[in-house]
Amino acid sequence: MYYAYKYRLKPSDAHRKELDRHRDICRQLYNHTLYRLNEYQDEHGELPSMTTLRSELPDLKNWWDGLSDVYSKVLQTVVERLFDNLKSLSKLKENGYGVGQLKWKPPREFRSFTYNQSGFKLDKKGGQTVLSLSKLGDIPIRLHRAIPDDAKLKQVTIKKEPTGEWFATFGVQMDREPPEPPENPERCVGIDVGILKYAHDTDGTAVGSPDLSAERERLEREQRSLSRKEYGSNNYEKQRRRVAECHADLRRKRRDFLHKLSNYYAREYDLVAVEDLNVKGILESPSNSRNTAAAAWRTFLTLLEYKCEREGTHFVAVNPRGTTKECASCGVSTDKPLWVREHTCPACGFKSDRDANAAWNILSRGLEDVGVGHSESTSVETALPVDTDSVSAKRVVEAGSPTLKERTASAVSE
């Protein structure tokens, strides 16, 4: 299994200057490699291989001042990055999208470089943890969480955020097998995501969406102020950084909520069933796309999937078609507009919240996909009378879960 661990760096002014210089050299090498790729294609009528362009790196060092100051593995990953971008364009073209050609990278769009396999290590020096980078030195790093002992560090990506902060993201390999579907799962849950209520599960919990309206208003206010500044001036740069800080604040608060919610479901249950949503297709529709993008459903499902894999919980994504229309009690399909928030079955008379009904259909399909029959603890009939417990996103952020089980247990023990 492959995971990413992200930490904040604490570089000195000298380190920041050197990091920026290395980043700019990598950007110039990317642009030069793109130029050589186009030149080779004009001469030979075909694209060169990645090995061909990487073999030119030693000759470049003979006339390019400063190129030898960057670690050789970092230079190779820059060439690989160009070919990865070409593959991404090819896939888009195969899927019917109109694509152009790769463009040169300006300084603001090239923010990272990668040490692959070697040239980096974590070390303890002077009572603090440092990241030792070849030809860059020892940079203090804030390890807010420990990397597992059985993990193998494969690579590290050094990135400068628009706010000016530097981060290190480690690619970690762990020898763990994917969890097998449980034969008789005791704790199963189906989750339906939405906008009015972010998540509705089969245990009767409805988690509200995080209220980020104050952050959005601040962002819009700072963006209006930026539009009145002269481009390229010192005031423009100061205001641009304020806008970047607003974006970062909004993003971090949203991801904090998503991390804690997904972590709760991954640890509390043996099997988690969700909808396999085509979020990209939903965003391309003209209706309510802003709220859909703000909900970050794909981010939540991605976080939930890898955390279930890490915790040994089986994760299953089911076909979302008809989960809202079908009755969880009898299976009869009933059309209902989006503004109708209650499900009422004309065949059996079953009534419930629209999203709660969808959550039970998701769980039923998930159990069917993994070949697990309904048990007493997972039957729809047993859980239908349970009232829905509406939980605010604030409780998830503060307590780390939508329930107060952990807090209550600790209070009793004290």
C-alpha cells in the first residue's frame, strides 16, 4: 500500500532562498526539455523517449551554470514530470476532450520538485527533527504525526504553497494486504452524501455540512481588494498573498472536517458502502455546481477509501443509479423531485427521510456486491423505526466523530 504523509518545513531565510533557486532551475530544465521534445519531433517526425532526453542531462551540465547544484535524481524526475503530463493529455484526448499542447511553465506555476529513491533522509540534530536534502542541507521539519515503523520512504516532494510556506510530502510504502470482505460483518454502514446534510448513514446519523460562509465572505472581500491593485506592484503582491492565505484557510478547514469524518467511519465499522459518484460529470452540469464543488465529495470518498484500507475495513462503492427512488423496504421505485426531502412509498406506505432511504439502499447493494447476506443487525426492517440524529459539522471537528461515545466514555472513566 502506498500513502502520502505531508509535513510543514521550517526553513531559515538562507534555506528559503536556496529552495527557490533549486525550484527555478527545475522549472527552466522543464521548459528546456519541452523545447527539446518539440525540436526532436520536428526533426524525426516522432516523439523522443524519456530515456533519450534524460541521457542529455550530463552534457547540459557542461554549459549550464547552476545545473550541477541540483541533485541528479531531482533533474531526472523533472523529465519524468514532462512525460507524465503528456500521458495525461493523451488520456484526455482519448476521452473526447479537445486538448492543445504543453506550454512553458512560468515561475508561479512551477512550485515543486521531487527527490526519488535517494538524496533525502529524516534525522535528529540539535534536539530537533531535520530533513536532510542532498545539495540543500538540513531543513527543520515539524513531524506532527509519526511515520509508521514498517513504512519505507520512497520519495519526498518539496513544494512551495502560494502563501509562501514550504511543505514536504513523503511517499510511503507499507507491506499490507488489502482487507478481505468480512464473512459476517457485525458493524456495517451505508453512507449517502449530500449538500443540505453532508452525510446520512444507516445508523440514523445525519451530519451537517460545515459552515464556511464567513471564510468565503472574507475571500471575496480580499479578492475585490486585489482587483483594485496595480498588477506587479508591491501592494499587489501583499494582497495576492492575503488571498492565497484565505484560500488555504478555507481548504484546511474543509479537509480537517473531511479527515475526521472519514476517519470515524473507517475505525468504527467493518464494512462501509458508498455511492460510486461521477463527481466530475456532476460538476459539468450547470445546476448547483458551486455547492457541489464546495462539498468536495470526491475528496471525502478518496480519504474514506484509503483510510478503510489502512484500518482493515472493507470499502465498497456501488452503482448510484436509483438509490433515492427505490424504497428501502419493498424495492418499488418512485420518482420524486429534488425539493421533496421525504420518501413515501405508495406500495408499502414506508416513510423516511429521503437520504436515509438512499443510505439503506446503498448498504443493501454493498452487501450484495461482496456476497454478504443481511443479518439482524443490518436489516432494514430492524432499523427503520430509529429516529435520525442530526449532528452539526462543528461537533465532528471538535470531538473527532459525529457521536459523543468517546467523550462520554472518558468522562465515566475519570
